[in-house]
Amino acid sequence: MSFSISARTPEGISLSQSAARRLATLSQAEGKALMLRVAVEGGGCSGFQYLMDLVENAEADDLKIELEGQTALVDAVSVPFLKDSVIDFVDELAGAQFVIKNPNASSSCGCGVSFSI
């Protein structure tokens, strides 16, 4: 599967055009600018899990990844776990969702939310 990405942050984290378009659609539907917050925390069936939420405000230490006027946020603690990752949006037979394409993950669960390094 191919996807277009923004210029990478110094940490190598990118936002895909598909994710940016979906954020724009969600913001338009809500009538306000929304950003996608991505975090990593311990847990899940593989050791770590991704948390994603739509927010209106960034925290002071957030890494901002921007494309086409849309923004994804990653907290400072999660950045090392997401080095060189792509934040994408997929719309497939199994469902439509934001996903993380993380080259650091040595394995992941079937749902794609949990991973190990």
C-alpha cells in the first residue's frame, strides 16, 4: 500500500495525506478545528498500546506534525516509541480508522492498537 506523507519531523514522524483529509472532514463536521492526539502507554496484549483522541488544544511539550492545515500531536514521552512512524487513516473492508505504521514495532496484535518493541 502506498501513501503520501508530509515532510518528516526531526524525529521522523509523519502525517499522511489520508489522515490529514480525514482530520479536515472531522473538523468540518464538528464546526471547529480538531487535532489528532497520539500517545503510547504500557498495556494491551503486546506490551504497549496506542491511544488516539481528537482534541482542540495542544499541550506545551507536544510535538506537532502538520500537513494541509491539519495537525497531529504526540506527547514528549511517546515520541521515542514513534520514531520514523507514519500516522495514517485507512478505510478498508474491516473498517475505517487512524493507524500508526511504526517500523519500531517488532510485533503487533491483530487489531493494530497494541505492539511490542
